[in-house]
Amino acid sequence: MKFDLEKIKEARYSLVKKSLVGKAKGLPSIEKRHVKSQEKVDLAIKDLMENHNHSWYEELLLRNKNNMDKEALYYRGNSISYQKMFDEADKLISSLSNYGLQKGEEVLMCVSNTPEMVYLLLACSRLGLKPNIFGADFNKDYIKEIIETSNSKMIFISDDNLDEIKKVVNQFPELDKIVYSIYDSVDLEYLTKNKDSYIVKDCASFSTLAGINGENRYKKLVSFIDEYNDGKAVLPEVNLDDDFTINYTSGSTKNGRPKGMIHRVKSFNAMGRFHDQELSGTPSMSNLRSLAHIPPHSNTGLITSISDMLFQGGSVALEPIYTKETFLDSLILNEPSLVPATRSFWIHAMKQYLNDPKYHDLKFPHMLAPISVGEAVSRNEEKFINDCFKKLKVGTKMVPFPLSPVTLSIGGGDCEHGGLFFTLFKQLREKVSFSKEEYGLKPFALANLKVLDENLCECGFNELGLLVGDSLCTMKEYKNNSEATEKFFIKDNDGEVNGKFNVWSYIDKKGNVHFKGRAGNEFISYDGTRIPMFMIADTILEDTKNIMSCEVVNINNKLVAHIEFYPNMKILTSTQEDIILYNALERLEKKFSKEVSENMYFMIHD
């Protein structure tokens, strides 16, 4: 499908107003397009609200009562069963209760993906406490604000974050500081075996932190548990509408001050319920392992990588180190089946695989569901990644053929909307056509999604507009930011209130959602025409032979296209590069106007 920009120019509209394939008013709901029985969805929601109106901890325990001997967590060679996971969480439930914390209080956490983080999350859930999980890389003044506005009595810190935030937390002498090492749950034999690995890199250990125990209210986690755990706890009633987590936005992060979001218990429990096979259509994940490497201050990391997998009775490989440079090694050492990661991580890992001889014999037969979260993956990037996946024999441990090509960019959604709004994969082996329009994302049955035009009216099939949506998983509000909350939730002309995704999208006749790019900062021509950045980038990416990636930014109506050629291409001469860019300018001028090409600058990246 091609978007005819003349439609925009003629009417000077900011959105496409005319459908290119025919208007289709009176759209049926998303649920009815995808689920044969709407009654099945209604019954699932009714059952959730009436019979599962309790904490995340209680729901996980109920769903895994027959899985207690199975692996729940995998961490650096240490396989932790569901029984062990709940036992460790119970110690913290007793300790936090006897410490004096009560339902509704915040518990500060600056921790990485470790078993202790999961135990803390489970314990807070059962006591109705609100974990406020922030990153050590946040702006230091912002961290101070987070602590000041939390009214929390304590903070949990993993030692890989301690040095970075120590000066800030020391400004709060009344705050109890509970510290643990990311090595506390590592299997010692595994540690010795992989002593030269990036995983076992030098890090502050408790042998060097021993002196601070008790100083400025610092205490080791094990000492805290020993002091307050007596096996008893005051257990309050916790329900689906209670506040649960405070996490932070990712895509809208600026200057180290991401917005805090409050998610209720039902964000986790509803998303887990609708991943069940009879509602989502996806295979069971009970025998799979997910990789939790996205930092836990991201709601996507908590729900998608951890909560959803535990709901399915699967296993979670916890990865405390989050860098592009170590991502490929993490895939090797953790052997995950389900891998949510950003496109930049996937592309970097595939370039490492191609360029570093030590990876040339690498295979990923266990990786059944590699998915992309955050920014969409372009068709050209899909082509590059899938070429690598085929060589890597991705998924062949589960199926008799490599999972290639696969639609990698199917992990849509955002943190405000509860992580992934869409099923993990629509079919086991759905092929991508590089000559036709992409397949789009299949929405969850519980999500009410719409595409609105600039007048806040619902668009017809294949009409480009702004995506909004709502479900049981949508956040409650931005913490201490009523202005941003009001901007996020908007009322359309049908009187329905939904949260913005802030992306250009359209819905096809099959009901699939197509993300086209972030909204905002469009190029404005002399005649008032507004052209979204994704349209300009897609035009440049029509060169599927040479250009792999393209990001276009608008700086005071001057366009800068950041371009990367395919890494496995032969070395281009400067003349060949000039020809590629000249052809791109010709396409831009032909499709839009000379004004666009005259204001375009290119930056070539490796």
C-alpha cells in the first residue's frame, strides 16, 4: 500500500483524510475481529474480576501450584524452582511486615535483574506495597526527587548500582539502605567455569562493602532478613484495582528524567491471563525460557520478560547487565527461547556475529521467539536480521526448520499501556513479503484500540491516523504529574477515553494494527502540508539493496537522515555512496516536493 501525499497537500490536512481503498465506517470492535467468541473474552474478564481479585503473588502461586519443582528462575548457572522462589519471597514478606511496612507504602528499589529483585517484587505484591523501581543512570537530582516524594522508609540497592547512587542516598540519613550483591545467587561452580566471561567482570563485592554494614543505616539484605523474619506477617487484602508498581517510561525519556507511571495489580494479572492459549492463540510457554535483560524500571521488562513467563509456568533467565556489547554473549550463556529486545540490540548482535570470528560457528536452536520491543524494525532491517537468523539455525531445537524469515517487529505496545499489547507471534512461521505491505500486529482480545484523525473521529480501514487504546492493563496515571496524565488520556468524538500511543498507525481489513512511526515534529512545507518523518524514512528505505536503516529527524524544519548501509555489503567507494544518496533525493523530490529534498542532509553511520 502506498500513501498518496497529494491527498494531504490538496486539503492541507495533517492526517490522511481519504481512504485509499474505500471508507469503512461502523468498524466492529477489535475483539470481534479476532476472537471467534466474544462471550469467551467477556467470561475471561468476568472470571478474572470475580475469582482472581487478589495480588500478583497469589495469582502466580495459584497458577503454579502444580509446578513447584519446575525451574522458575535461571541465574548464572543457578536453577531456582518455583518452590524456592516462593520460599525466599515468604521470608521477605515476614521481614517487611515485621519491619513495620503497611499496605500502600512505597518501597524504593535501585536494582538489576536478579533473583532478589523477583523475591522483593513478590513480597511487596503480597503485602500491598508499591515498589518504586528506578535506574541508577537517572539524573541524580531526579533520583533525589524520587526519594523525597516517595515518603519511603527504606531503599533496596544491588551492588552494581551502589557506587553510582551512593552520594545521593547518603543525603537521606534516615533512610534504611538494604544492599545485596548481584553475585549472591550465582552458582559458584558456574562462576569458576566462566571466570573470564563478561558476566564475571570486576564488581563491588561484599568483601569490600563489609565496613559499611550499619554505617549511615546500610545493611546487607541477608542481615535484614535475619533480623526481622520470624515466619509471621500481617497479610492485608489486596485486589486488582490496588496500586502495584511505579516504573518509568523509556521511549519518552529525556535528560535522565523519565516519567514515573503507576500500574495497578490488574495490569499484570490481566496481561498474564490473556497470554493463555485459548485467548491469545499463541502456543504455551510452559517449557520455554525468557530473557529478562530489559531493566526492571521498565514496565515492559517486568510484565513481558518476567510476569508473563511465570504466569505460563515457564522459566526466566535474569540478566543484570544491559548493554548492546554484551547482548550476544547473554543469548549464548542464558539459552533463552523468548527474547524481547530492542532493534538496536538485535542489529548490533547480528553485526557482531558476522564480524567477529569467534561467533562464526554460533547456532541458536533454542531461540523460538525473538521479538522486538520499542521502536519498529524496518523491512530492510528485518531482511538483514533474518538472513542472520537463517544462518544461526534459529528455533531448530523446537521445529524442523529455521524460523526465517520471521516478522521480528511484532512486540508492539508501550509502558503506559502495560508492555506488550499484542500477541508474541501470530503463526509459528509467518513469512514476510518484501514486495508487499507488512502483515501488521494482531491485537490482544482485551485491548480496545482505535485510530483517530485530527478531529478525534475514528478512521476507517487503512486510513492513517493516531493510535489510541485502553484495556485492563493501561496505567492508572503518571506519578506526581497530573498535566502529563491529562495529555495522555484523551476523549474522542464517541465520548470514549483512551490513552495515546503517540504513533502513526492504521488498521487493515483483517483488524491488524500497523505502526508507521512516532508522531510529532512533522516537516511543514510552505503551503502548510505536514509530512510525518516515517514517510520520508520509508521513501529512503525503498533502496532495499543498499540501505538497511534510516532515521529522519527534524531540526527547525531542516531534515537530517541518519543512514546505515547493510553491514555485509562490500566496501563502497565515495562515488557509489554519492549515487545512492542522489537516488534517494530523487525519490524524495518525486514523491513529495523539491522543498523536502532541498532541506535534506545525510549522515552515514556504521
